[in-house]
Amino acid sequence: MRSSTTTTPSTTPSMSAPPLPAELDELLRRLRLPHIRRHAPEVVATAKAQRWEPAEVLKALFAEEVAGRERSALATRRTAAGFPTGKTFEAWQPEISSIPAPTQQALRTLEWVHRRENLVVCGPSGTGKTFLLEALGQHAVEQGLKVAWFTLEDLGVLLRRHRADDTVTKAIARVLRADLVVVDDIGLLPVAADAAEGLYRLVDAAYEKRSVAISSNLHPSGFDELMPKTLATATVDRLLHHAHVCQTSGDSVRLTQALAGQGVSPLR
């Protein structure tokens, strides 16, 4: 007797698996089941060889479709996010960060995103602010959330592009379809008027509705050094009301690695 199991039988792709009948292939195409269509020849060949029950065949085929759709959706979310480098927690070294380990772990749960809270990571250049935000963003995407990545300059461009036809509010609303909006590297360069207004509009529209995460060389209390005081006060008031503030410290990791000869491969 064959023992029953609740797991999906494994399939081993075979180059010799016969193609599907043309009629079945066309039906799968019309039903928009591309992953079943791609894997069905191998699944059917394996099912014959291992004498699967019909239910096992169906389960294996639909498991391939679900897995394929999840991979495609992840790739779509990752592309839409616009991450700058592709860094994830796989390369993150928590012991190097000056942010306490319990805080790092709490951030990685993403509970703050689900609660629509904000995150501010501020400190000197090279202390892992952008790396942490990108890793958190990548993790959020992997968990099925939508992320949008911006610099202040991006916000300025967005504002100028939509100001001409008075669609700024609609443009910001589209940005906030994301569950988490990241604004990176505030404080490195002078803030143009359009960028300052864009940041305010984003933070104001997201207030208690979406999570905003920013990285900055300055603590938000110093934003009036970058933009008009009235605008800075209104922005920071909304940003910090429901925010976790993490301050980084120490020497630049990039500079430390460069001085240790770890920034490049040795010349031969």
C-alpha cells in the first residue's frame, strides 16, 4: 500500500519530458496559468513514473503556480520600490551597528509598519543608516508589503513635474499606495524649495495613514537649518509624533574598511 502524505510530491525537471498536448497547452495559456504550463510536462512525467494519485498531481501543479506567482509578485514589488543598491540583511552585520541589538530585532519584525509608525535613523555618514533602511525595505517587500524609495531630490522632481497641471495631491496619493515610504540622505546637500515642500506634503499626507522612514545626517530637530523654519516645524511635528528615532554613532564603516585595505581587491 502507498502511504498517504500531506506534502507536495517533489518533481525533478527532465529535458526528456514530452510536451503537453497542444489543446491542453492552449487551455492553460487561455486560463493564464503560465507556471503550471511551464512545469506540467515534468510533473506529469514524474507522476507517471511514481504512480501518483490524481490529487497529488493537481496539488503539485497548483503548488508550482502559487510559487511562481509569488516569485513574480516579489520581483514586481522589488522593482517598483526603486531600491538603490539591492542590499539586504544577508550582508548586514548587526554587531557593527551602534543601534542596540534589541532595537534592530524589533525593527525587523515590521510591527511598526503595520502600526503606521515612522522611523528616523540619524547620525554621521558611513554609520549604516542607508544600509539599514534598504535592508528593512527589502525585508518588507519579501513579507508582501509595498515600499517606495526616494531621495529629497526625487521629491523635488515629483513636485515640479505635477505642479504645472495641479496634480501634486494626486501624485502624493499614488506614492502612498506603498505601505512604507523611505526618504534617504536628508542633510547631505542644501534642500531646494521644491524638495522641502515635497517632504512636507509627503509627511503630512502619510500622517497616521502610512509609515515614513528617513535617514539623515541631522536629527530632525535641526531641520530648520535645511529648510524654512515654519515648514521644518510642521514637517517634524508630524514626522516625530509616532516615530522611532535611532541615532547612529562611531566612525564611518566605509572609511574604516578603506583604511584597512578592504575597499578594493589587491592589485596584481
